[in-house]
Amino acid sequence: MLGLKQSSRHKKRFDKKVRESVLAGYCGCLRMKLIQYNTDVSVVCPGPVHSNLLQYSFTEKSGEFYGKAWSEDGYRMTTSRCAELIGIMMANKLGEGWISPQPVLGLMYFNQYLPWPYQRVFTKFGMKVAAKMKTTHAEEK
């Protein structure tokens, strides 16, 4: 039996996966519907992106900003590079594009196409990498 905290965390993960699947299905249907109007639909799945969004995000106090910036690490790409890749994707009329630096992109492909082995490998090694990415998300000013 799962504790309340664990079941809540798993429900959030499940809800996120459901929303992602619904959105992907909707975009796929929209893509098929708009072919007759010569309109392309591209679905962009960006990975970790380094931006100033965290620094200017709001807090629980009115008018106060968070004020911390993302740390410089190898896991996030710059917003300009992400925008460039989205432009290339749209110019080439790709239906779906995953944008992420390595090794994150390789892990996502591994998860998508070999889910069972990915789960085995991730449970052994991936939590250390995920924990590192989570803890380096903001540095103190």
C-alpha cells in the first residue's frame, strides 16, 4: 500500500503523462485536418533550456520576484539555440521535433523506443543524474 505522499506523486506523474498524450493526439488530429488547407502543424518537445524565466518568476508575495538564476551547467541549452532549432524544424515542415542537449536527448529516445530496458537502467543510474539536474537548478545571488 502506498503512502499518501507517494500516491500523490505517482498521480501527478500519471496526470502529466495523460495530458502529454492527449495534447500529442490532438496535434496529430489537427495536423491531419489542416492538410487540406495547406497548413502545417509542428509539435515541439524542448528539453532543459537555460533562460532568465526563473529569475523573473513571481513568488507568493505580491510584486516580488524569485531573483535566482539558473546555474550554468551542461544540461541546458541556450534559448537562442532552442529558437534556432525550432525555426529549422518549422522551415523543414517536421511534424514533431525533440530538442535537447546530449545526453538528455539520447535518454529520451531510449525511453521512447526501449521503455523496459530504459526503466531498468534509469532506476540504477538515472536518479543520480536527475538529482544533480534538480539541485543545480538555481544558484544563490
